[in-house]
Amino acid sequence: MITASGPAEITLAPTTDPPVKPAVADLVTDDELRIGTGRTRRFVGVEHGSGVSYFHVDYEPGEGTDLHWHPYPETWVVLSGDATLTIGDRRVAATAGDTATVPTGVWHKFENTGTTRLEVLCIHASAVIIQTWAD
């Protein structure tokens, strides 16, 4: 087990040397990330040279995800609104500014239990999104 007395941080000194392989900036527009006609966006890292993927979820009151799990951890950042998070057998109330991490292989879901729209950034620690649904 790794323990630390403070937050983990890696700091690199700035350099003027070019990278071994030239970096290519990849801007992906909001419209390119939209799923269908909804407000939710999906970014699949492998399509853009990234090691992470994410959903930017935008739900009305009462909307939410179905129960599922991933073979990697997922981190939720509540950007606005109020949610009830289900992580394994725990149910947790979360609001704007809260962050929760779902461990690998744990069933989870969340729901907008507030009275306004809910925005959550769902960060997948994977270049591809892999989901196993309960139903």
C-alpha cells in the first residue's frame, strides 16, 4: 500500500527542447461530442490521442443513469445541481463542487434528485469507454 503525507504531485522543469514526437493539438467542438439530440456529450480518448475518456452529462430533474460497472475507476465531478449517487451499496447526496470516485468493478449509477438541471463530468480512466449494464 502506498501512503503519502500530502497530495501527490509531479512537477517537471520547463524546457525549450522539442518533444521526441511532435504534439498535435486536437480541439473537439461541443457539437462533435453531442450524443444524438440531447445535451450530454461523450469524449472517447483513443479517438483523440488521450488516455482518458468522459461523459459530460446534462440531466433534467428525475433523469439518471442505469446501474452499470467499468473495468477501471470512474470519477464524477458535480458541476451543477443535486444528485444521488449509488456506489455499490452506498447512496450519497452530492451537490455542485463535490467529487466522487467509483472503484473498478463496482456497480453504480446517479440520478438528478434536485429541482434544476444536473451537470456531471464522468471521467473514465481509460482511452475507451467500457460499460457493463445490469439490465
